Amino acid sequence: MSAASSEIPLPSPYVRGPLWFTLQMILQNFFCFWLGYRATGYHALEKESGALILANHQSFLDPLLVGLPLHRPIGFLARETLFKVPVVGFILRKTHVMAINQEAPSSTSLRETVRALQHGFLVGIFPEGTRTYDGNLSAFKPGFAAVIRRAKRPIYPVGIAGAYQALPIKSWFIKPTRVRVVFGKPITVEELEPFTQRGQDAALVALVRERITACCEAAEGWRKTGQPPKSLP
């Protein structure tokens, strides 16, 4: 039997599983009340046939905050050690989360990520690799460049503001504050093409960082003023 034929068939990239649907309904009410949660720019993703969502990483809440407004699932990448935690591991497996070894990312993880994208899934990655320690955007790890080169799918930059204030590192209680999420305009496959050639990883990382930074600034401005951005970054 070939490797391709032995792969587990992927579910529909447009249908939320019952567990995520239930959690989403509960969390939407809680986050809107406790965090004043609002998001903008996400409607274009509802019918997108496979796209990479790249966002800044402020807290453990981030995957929930990014996926909350969508009526379809996002397959996030998470460190494999989380899958060993009771209850948490069960939830991750049932909500399209994919395991990755951050110390030694394997070709298997890369292949499964690309397969999900080409199947039509939205896949979420935090280029910083870990949560920020001070609320600012940290250095990006270039690993996502390999996914972009192989998958040939658009990128949607996302900026999250307020999650660090709500749940910073070493905090276990969600503080009431205002949280905003801005989904920026996509970076198309055509725009990405010049950056997918060998030796262009640094330029690609710089491009993505620039676009995520713009989304973060728009989200932070919205959080502070209460006025949503007039246009998407």
C-alpha cells in the first residue's frame, strides 16, 4: 500500500465538528461579555479554498480569538506535548489541531500541514513560535516559509490586541479588558511567488511581519479608541 493511500481521509474543511461548534457558542457569549470581543475582516475567509492564517501570539486565548467569528474550522498547529495533557489533548484532537515538535519539526508535520491546506482547510500558525513576554511582537521563526513554498495558498495576516492584557504569561485568570482582532487583506499566491524562490526566506518573513504589524496596529487602535479601522490593512 502506498503512503498516499494509507493517509487518513480529511473531513470537510467547511464543517465545524460538534465539539468546536458547542465551544464556539459558549465562548462567543463569554468573550463578548467579559472581553468586549470584536473582530473584523474575516468574512472573506468563509469561502476560501485553503489559506494560511498568520497571527501575532499574545496569549493562550489566541487560537480561540482567531477562530471565534468563523463558521468553519481552523486547523492550528500546537506543540505535541499539549496532546498529552488530560482533557486538553482530547479537545485538541477533536478541534482540528495538528501536533508539531517545536524542537525538531519533522517532514511529517510539514507534509500534513500542506495536505490540509491543499484539501481546503484554513491553517493557523503563530510565526513568533511562542507567546510574547511583554505584549510586543517578537522575532519570527522562518519555519512557516517552507509551508508557503509547498502549499501555494494565500496568506491572511491577523492582528490581535488586548489578549496579552487579558491573559499574559504566568497568569491563570482571564482579566476583563477590551480585545480586538483584525483580519487583514490576503497576500495572494501571485504576490508570494517572487518570495518563494530559494534564498528568499528572509524577504518573505519581512513581508509577513510587515503585514501582521499593520494588523496589530489597527487592532490596537480599535481597542484604544473604540473606533473600528476604516479599511483593512
